[in-house]
Amino acid sequence: MTLGAVIGSILSFLFLLFLSPYAITGIVIALLMAIFVVIFLITEAITLSRKLVLKRFFCPFRKVNVEAKLRPSIFTYRPYDDVVFCSAFKNGKPTCKKKCLDLPELMA
């Protein structure tokens, strides 16, 4: 880029800034709103993995009543993303395919 092109782009920016402030203000407000939405979604995605929900329900696969700690979901079609703890297993860590996440009891 030549010096003339740089000066021309600076002058055109200043021309837009002073002659159409409403257009620039609208663009700046829209960019700030987009930045705030992205920051909100990132913080929700980070903090949501630390929140756990305790649910009690009948597990039709193990045929017992279980108590499970579930991680809520924000980006999927179902309300819970993962089973962190389940009382149906000895050590509490589920080793099944976690089909209980699709049960109608957990959709409400």
C-alpha cells in the first residue's frame, strides 16, 4: 500500500464517522451486542459443566430405582448432557451407554 492509499482510507473513515454518525453508531451497538452475547454463551458453557442436578427415577435398563447426578446441557436437544454419578453401579461411575438420558422422566 502506498502512503496515498493509507491517507485515503483514513480520510474516508473520518468522512463516514462525521457525516453519518447514526450509521456508525448502529454498527458499533450491533458489534457490542454480538460481543456480549458471545461472552455470555462462553461463560454459560464454562460454568454449566460444574452444576449438577440430582434426580431419582426408575431405571428400566437395570430394573432398580436409582439416584443419579446429571450434568445439564445448553447446546443439545435434551435437558441433560451426561450422567456423572449413578447409584446403580458399585463405584458410582456409570459404565453403561447412558440411555437414561433419553427417558421421558428426565425430559420434564
